[in-house]
Amino acid sequence: MIEFLIVLAILLLVIAFVSAPLRRGGGAHMQAPSSSASQLEELEAAREAKYREIRDAELDHRTGKLSDEDYQAIDGSLRAEAVEILRELDRIGERIPS
């Protein structure tokens, strides 16, 4: 039992030592990206994911996994979401200087 406690204490010290830079929060040379830039990155990732969902739905429809009615409902919804993402990308793109 004592050996277990010693190993546990050593493990906790190692974890504390290794994670110290993360808890300090980086140095002066590291700056967090601006809010707009990080939003832009998130929206670009969301756009790509939405395009992938649209392609997957098209493939499912062509292979017969989705009926015409189901495909039309899903496709319409996915494309509406994609349009909203694109509009938000345009809004953020206007705020970020070139």
C-alpha cells in the first residue's frame, strides 16, 4: 500500500511539472487569435462539414438509401444551413482587414 502511495505521489508531481506551461497560459510570444479570425476559422470548418453532409446525402440518394421525398427534405435543410454559414462568413470577412 505504501508503494502505491509513493508511485501515485511521484506521478502527480510529474503531471504537475509537465502541465505547468499549460497552466501559466503561454508566453508573451504567443498571442491568441483575434475573435474574428477564430470565428472565421470555425465557420470555414463548418462550411466544409456542411458541404460534406450535402455530398453524403446526394450519394445516399443516388444509391437508393434515401427516397426522393427524404432527400428533398434533407437537401433543402442542409442547403439552407450552408447558405446561413456563407452569409456569416461574408459578414465576418467584411470586418477583417485584408
